[in-house]
Amino acid sequence: MLLKYKILAVDEADQSLLVRYYSDVSPEEELVSERGPDGSIVRGRCEYALTVYDRSILATEETVHEFIMTQAPLEWLQMKKESKEKEPDMKMPVPKQMVGREVVVDVGDKRHPDTARIPRPVIDVAALVAEVEKK
């Protein structure tokens, strides 16, 4: 699969790039979600606003390209490719049950940057200590 992308817009105020991804297997025309009155592509299914938090990324075309590639929806495009080859199981019962439910997560925990957004269970430390002391 050959990944392709276009930078559609640059928003300097928000420090972001609007990028449209597609591939040789799922071409741009196939991923259209909205067309203009003249038939031009207004919006595609794989368009992402990428916020640039590290300004050094903007130094060269190579660093911009590397940043855009790190954000690419490779797994999704691969899934699209595989779904063309065979009928995949696309059922999603658990997420369907969660539709519309508000989830609140305290993201202030900075112990580990990769897990800072993952909700942690509340642990009753006193109960754990008491249980250990019983033994």
C-alpha cells in the first residue's frame, strides 16, 4: 500500500496543519465525505487537524513530512485495504452501548505521559494494607 497525503491548509493562529490522507488502495476520490456544488472535494474521511506542539518540526520539509507520517491513519487505511480483500467482522457492540455517555477523566496525572489520559481505578490503600496485615 502506498500512503499519500496533501496539506490542505495551515492555521498559524492554532499552530496546526489540515492534512488529507489516502492511498493507492483507497484513493482520494473513494474517501470523499462531502463535495462542493462544482463536484470538487470539500471534505474527506481521512482529514486531520494536526497541532504542532514542537516548533522545531517546522524547520524543514523533511521534518514536516516525518511529523505528518507519524500521525497518518495507517491502521485504518490498512483495515480498508483488508476489507476489500475479505469480509471483515465490523460489529462494535461495546462502543455502541457507550454512545452518548459522558466520560470524565482527570488528566492531571503526569506520572507517565503515555498513560496520563487513561482512567485509573480508585484504590483503597487502607483496605489493601489492612488485608496484608491480616495475613
